[in-house]
Amino acid sequence: MSDFAAHAQALGLSFNNLGLLTEALTHRSYLNENRTTSGKHNERLEFLGDAVLELAVTHFLFERFPHKPEGDLTAFRAALVNTYSLAETAEGLGVNDMLLLSKGEKKDVGRARQIILANAFEAILGAIYLDQGYDAAEAFVAKNLYPKIETVIQNRTWQDAKSQFQEVAQEKKNVTPTYKTLKESGPDHDKQFTVGVFLADKEIARGDGKSKQEAEQAAAQGALEKIQ
């Protein structure tokens, strides 16, 4: 069994109720595979953490960029809290080795694992919020996520990937990209979408997300990496 006290220490955290961190690091697949195990999976904490994250990042950007318009702030926020960014942050914290997953999920190291990592980051944030309040949760975000804003701006990753890919596709291929939903799964409160981006009839890339819009952006980003 995982040493959750050690995990808390590795994350730079101290929990009054360590069970909250255990819940945050427990994926639904683990409980499905280990039905005799008591406990909860992390989807409710993820739901809570998502709201805490949005408020924290929104306030940070509002204060950090006092003269930027709403549209730019929204784009900055999307770049900071998208699946890629959160998964990268979670992986850097070692969350990948802390998660309780089914044997099948442990083998998947692709996009599906990125979604699991991003969700776990939000769940950890929800656990901190319940255990210690908003200030502690915001401090965790400040330490691990806010510093990425400089890279976001420097690399212009805040720009809309669909718009960028449309410009590139029209310039290089003289074709306007189209998007098609290829898969939709999960319960209503935690939908996952897979979208393909096509040039004519040729699929260029796929992307996943919690909404069709997010999946389209992920597909466009993947296409940009292939075509540029």
C-alpha cells in the first residue's frame, strides 16, 4: 500500500486528515478492480479542486496583468490550467508514482494518463482546500503553477491553437481544417471527448478534453506540432 504520509511530504504538504490525500490519489479504476478496498475515488475532490483552481488563477492573472483585457486574461488562464499544463505539473511533483490505478490504467502512458494526472492535481487541490482552507490551496497553486506564466507568454502558448492551425493549414496546404468528434465517454459530470482534426479527408491529429472545445484545441495543438 502506498505511504501517503510520505507522499504528502514529497508534495510539500501536511494534512490534518490524510484520508483526503488518499482519496485525491485514488482513481476510480483502482476501486473497480479492488472491490474489497474501502474508500472513495477522487472525482468529487477533482470537481471541487477545479473550482478552487479557476478562482486562484483568475485572481492571480487579474492582479499580475492590470492592463490586459478580459480576452487575454482568459487565454492566459486556459494555457495555465489546460490538461497539458496540469499533467506536466503533476508529473513534476511525482504524482504519477503516487496514484492508485488499476493494472490496465498503469500501462497507459499516453493522453489518457495525462488526463488522469491533470484530474489528480485538481483533486489534490480540493483535498487541501477541505483540509486547510482556501489560502493553503492557493499557496499550493502559487508555488507550482503561477511560475509557468512567464513561459506561457514567452512561447505564446496562450494563443488559440485552432486559429494558429487554420492560418498554417491555409498557408501551407490551402485547406481549411475541419473537426469531428470521434469519441464521447464518461458520466455526465465527467465527460471526456476525443476530437479529430482533418485536412480534406485526412486526419492530422487527435485531441482529448473535458469539453468538445478543449478537445478541439488539443487536436489543433497536436496538428501544429506535426505540420510546422
